[in-house]
Amino acid sequence: MLVTLSIRDIVLIDRLDLDFTAGMSVLTGETGAGKSILLDSLSLALGARGDADLVRHGEAQGQVTAVFDVPAGHPVRGFLKENDVDDDGDVILRRIQTADGRTRAFVNDQPVSAGLLRQAGSLLVEIHGQHDDRALVDPESHRALIDVFGGLTGEADAVASAYSAFKAAEKAVTDHEKRIEAARNEADYLRASVDELRQLKPEQGEEEQLAARRTDMMAVEKIAGDLNEAFETLNGTASPIPELASLLRRLERKADQVPHLLGAPVRHLAEALDQLEETRGGLETALRETEFDPRELENVEERLFALRAASRKYSVPVEELAGLCERMSTDLSDLDAGEDKLAALITAAGQARADYDKKAAKLSDKRRKAAKALEKAVEVELPDLKLERAKFIVEFVSDPENRGRSGIDQLEFHVQTNPGTKPGPMMKVASGGELSRFLLALKVSLADKGSAPTLVFDEIDTGVGGAVAEAIGLRLARLAGSVQVLTVTHAPQVAARAEGHFLIAKEALKKDRVATRVQRIGDDHRSEEIARMLAGSVITEEARAAARRLLTAAE
């Protein structure tokens, strides 16, 4: 419930701190005293649209702080946790409005967006009045109220879960159908590519090995002619080795005769012949080792060309051709198996849809019964509220083909204000006073179901008096047994039912300046205020006596 409302520099309010209690509290005062300023200030703290005109003249900014005491399990605490806002202790909503039109919002002193503040505020306070922009405008809220009234929130959550599962199953079918269609379009290409790559049989590291072998063979090919020529020179018919060997033998025979002349030349010639023999042997070995089949070079080059051509064709490095072949083969396998998988997905989607349809239909039947029960409960309240000829109708349309997260039902609260008139949406058909009383009857019928912990009623007794005002006061007091009720009223019968009474008045500060003041009044002052509400500007003893009777009757 709302425990404290603090206002600084808003319109005619310079500084105001109000403490509220449980039960029913009323705010009364002369017309123009500033009751609407209080509600506008509270609305600002709850996330309503800001307005620079709300800032008191001459001030740079205004501020409103609303402090709420809510139990641990209240939905607002879960909402704050979901949005990473600290929820320990009281829930404090604060809004700063600057004179240049900007606003800043805070929850528990953490900066938040105005949208988040508005969502939190809607979980804490409902404002009902003669303006349809305050509460119960969205038909979605009507459906939620029916669910709460009928105790159907668990089943509604189950329908929402079934809807999510059904839509996920449908998406799985659609996605798989797209994959199959894409695979079908590429099937011929995939098969031809797989056949080509399987025939090619690329191996990991093959390109590097082939390139190295090709380089070696091309290098050998370049030096093979020189090797042959050198070997032929030393080993062929024109080789100088036999002739030099013969010459060496002749010189060796004559060296004994003149050793001092031929000793060194013979020795050098012998060494030269040995070197030539070693050279010839080395050349022979080199020729054997460099022997290759020219067809091998041709085959290596053809293989390299084929691998690199495939690389260019499929836009992947040669090293990835083997992996590409494997992936394409898998895609083909998926295509073949995809039809079976699609059939299974379609079956699963059908089962999910059937499960949703069953749960939604069951929820729809229970909603229809709950709607009828709510109609009866509201209509019981209408006669005492001077709406005895009116009807409250839950317009209920079900379409099994119109599946949604909330089910298959479209609900909206309609009213018929007089016999013979056409029923229509409550927010459009009912006049301001009628709307307020319809809303009161509805909230009393719902009692503590589907309600924010604090309800604010803005002059719902306008245009009525006597027994009707008494009936309104009685119902507000009954409602206050379940939730906190704050009401702005001009009806003494309503004011007498309150547990807390706040008097709103204007106070002159200077010659050209006034301020709105609000004070909680006790029993004596209360009796005088109710007498004023009964008599007007001149309070008579008869009015005072009537006020005392109202208070005694209320007690």
C-alpha cells in the first residue's frame, strides 16, 4: 500500500508530506483547493507523461516521491528483480520534472526509464475516475480480470506455454522445409560435385608433396644434359683417359733412366688419372640417381593442375577439398533423410497444435462461466448505485482458428445504460458519472482479486447524492477491507465512511501567491468538514447534527 507521498514544487504545492494508512482515506476540500494537483502528482510518480507546467512558477524543477509497503511475494518485486532493480525494503518511486520539460525517473534510487516506472506503478496503484485514460482501457486487462475472477491464471499460463511450444514446432517445420527446398535446388550440383571430388580423391598435404617432387624433377631435367656430356667426355670413345694412361706407362719406363727429370711429372700425371677416374665414377653415380621417367613429371603436373582447378572451381584451398567433399556428401544424406525428418516434425507440430487447442478450448469454457458469474456479481451492485436499469455485459467472442498466447477468446466489458439502447464498450457508452459507478461495482465484485494494492477513486460520486452516495460510500468501505482505498469526494456520505480524512485547502503566502495545504483531521474537525460538505459556505447547527449522525452511522 501507499505509505508516504512527498511533493516538492508542483503547481501550488511547495512542500508536502502525507502519510497514509490501510483502509479507506478520503480527500475533501473546496472546489479548486488542489485535489487534482495531488492526483496529478501521484500520477507523475507512477510514470504518467511529464509536463513542464507542473513545476511551480519560478522553480527549476519539481519532485514527487511515493513510498509503498508491499509484501515479499507481490508481483512488483518480481518485476523489479527481472529488471535488475534492488527490491529490498519499501518500494520507492521518484520522479523529477524540470521546467524545461525533461523528466528523470528512479525506483529505489536507481535511475530507470519512464516506461519501467510506469509498469511498476501500474502494479502498485490503479486510478479510477471519470476519464477513460486512467484504468481498464485495454480489453486485454478485461480478459486478465476474468481469469483472476475465475481463478484461471494457472490455466491461462498453461495455454501460453502450449502456444509457445506450438509456435516453436511450427517454426521447426518451416525452417526444415526451407532447408529441404534449398537442398533440392542444389541437389544436382551437389551430386555432380561429389562425384567429381570422389574421382579426384584429394588427400591432405598432397599438393605440397607434388609441388616439391615437380620442382626436383624440373631441376634434374635441366642438368641431365650436362651430366651426360661430361660422362661421355670421360667415358666415351673420345675419352682422354686411355691415351693418358698409355703415356703414363711409357714415361714410367723411362723415369728410371732420368728420375730427376721425370719423377715429379710422372707422379702428377698418375694423380691426375686417379682424379679423372673418380670424376667419371661420380658422374656415373649422379646419372643413375637423376634418372627419372619423363612421364612421371607429366603425371605430377597433370595431378597438380587437376587439384588446383578444383580449388578454383569450388573456391576453397586445395587442402580443404577433401573436407568439402565430405560436407557435400553429408548434405546429400540430409536431403535423403530430410523427408523423414520433415514428416516427424509435421507430426510433432500437429500434436502441439492439438494440445494447445484442447487447453485453449477448456480455458474458453471456464472463462465463459466466469464471465457470466462476473456479470451477475456486478449487476447485484448496480441498483443501489442508481443504475438499476443498466446492464453489465462481458462481450465474449471465441474463434478456435484465431490462436494466440492468451487463448482463443476476445473479451471486452460492455454496458447498456438504459433499456432499448444499444450496448457498447463501457469506456465509450457510459457517461462520466455512470462510468465511475460501473467501475466501482466492478472493483467491489472483484474484491481483492486482480487488483493493485492501492485503489484511487477520483470523484466517482459526482452528480449523485443521498442514498446513492451512501451506497457508494458503503461499497468503498467494503472494498477497503481488501485493499487500500483513497478517494477524492464531495459527498459527505462517502467522507463519513473513511478511516482517514485529509482536508485540502489553499493558503495565502503573500499578496500574490497561494499554496495548497493538506492536513489530516481528527474527529472534531472531521465533523465540521462533513457539515460544510452538507451545508455549503454557511454551516448550520442542523448540518452539524446531520454530520454527527453520518459519522455515528458509519461507525
